[in-house]
Amino acid sequence: MNVLPLIKSEMLLVYGELVRRRQVLFTYVAYPYIMTFFIIFVGSSVGSLENFEVRVGVNPFLFFITASFNFLAILGIVDDVLWSPIYDDNIGTLPYVLSSTTPWFLRLLIIPIPRLVLTIILGFTSLVPLLTYFEGINGFLTSLLLMGLACLAGLLLSTFAILLACGVSMLMGESWRLLNIVRPLMMILLGIYYPRVLMPFTVRVISYLLPSSHVVDLTLYTLVGGGTPEVLTVLTMLGLGIALAIAYGPLSYGSTKSLEMKKLREGVKT
């Protein structure tokens, strides 16, 4: 099956919406700066920036601008995947989606691809300026590496997001309520704002089950290592993330087929 027309149609949908609602793009670009300065403002009232750098090993401005970028990049890539089954069901387009010749699972997998361009735009407006200012040319190269890792983190979380979205939709009638609780918890477990090494053991074990948590952890090692993490660390973390994403593939495919059969049995809502 040729997936290029599907990608093109998804790109037209995403970029057309951004052109129509330009304030969303402005908010998207401004968010990392707003969140970074807010956290540092609140944090500096209870502790020093120097103490943070000693404990974490990274300049707090660089850490939180990277964390805010990762948060928005990953959420921007997978959020539409999480909400797609609920959205299609509520607006009445789900019967048309299910009757299409395009497999629903493939359509969900394609959703994150156009959002990668937005991640790159966000990286050039947030990571590149600050890392270049603080670290010079090495910071510029590091920011490019971090942008690539953020894109990879969003893609690796796609299969788990499909499994979560379809699983929640099957278990609950008003699944959007549960999803509003699970989604922020998932962002916490990724270790974006709270490094995984500082998590309690039980929470850390749960975090290990999320494919993107290993890539997010790698971004911290990249910052601490000045843009040059150890090769073994890179291979190990990327290997774990990719392996988990692949492992969730059959499960997410099965969840879409199960939800599809359930909706076909229920019939069209009127």
C-alpha cells in the first residue's frame, strides 16, 4: 500500500490548521521559554541555581529549556494519536474511518509524521538559541542532536500511545476522563522534568516500560556529557527504546482490531 497519499493528506490537515490558527503556532514556540523561566523563577526562591547544577550536573537554563522542548515535542507528536479514537467517535466520523480501505492501525501510525516538522521548528526557536549562547558551536551541534532525539522519542512512543488510546476506549465509555489523568502521568514517567535517576524505585521500573523514557534519559546524558555521550550508553538506551516500541507494535495492532470489532458490533451512533 502506498502511504505517501496518507502522509500528504495528514500534512495538509495539520499545516492547514496551523495557518488558520496562527496564535497556536505562536503559543507553541513561546511555551518552552515561558515554562523555563517560570520554573527557574519559582525554583530560585527555594534554592540556588548553583546547587541545582551541582546535583543534576547541568546548567538549569539548559536543562529546563531542553525539558520543555522535549515535553512539547513528544506531546505534540503523540497527542493526536491518543485522542484520535475518541475524537472520531464523538464527531461521528469513526464509521467512515473503519469502512475505509486503509487499515486504521496504519492511519494512526502516520499521524505523528507531519508533526516532526513542528518539532524541528520548535528546536530552532528554543534549543538552538540558548545552547548556542551558553555553549557556542558545541552547543549548536548538541541542539541538533537533541532535536533528532526528540523526534525519535515521539515516534517510539507512537505504538504505546495507540495501545493506550484503544485500550482506554475499550474499557470506559467516557474514556476522555481517564485519558486526561493518564496523559500527564505518562509525561511524568518519561522523566522529562524529573530525571529518572531521582525517581523512587517502583516509579523508575514503570518508567523503564515506556520506550521514549530511554531516549529522554539519553538527552540528559548528552547535556551532562557536553554533547558527546559514551557510545555504549547511546547504543544501550536507543536499543532499549526501539526494542520496546517494536514489542508494543503487535499489542497496539491487536488493540485497534479489538476496538474496531467492538465499534462494528455497536453500530453507528445517531
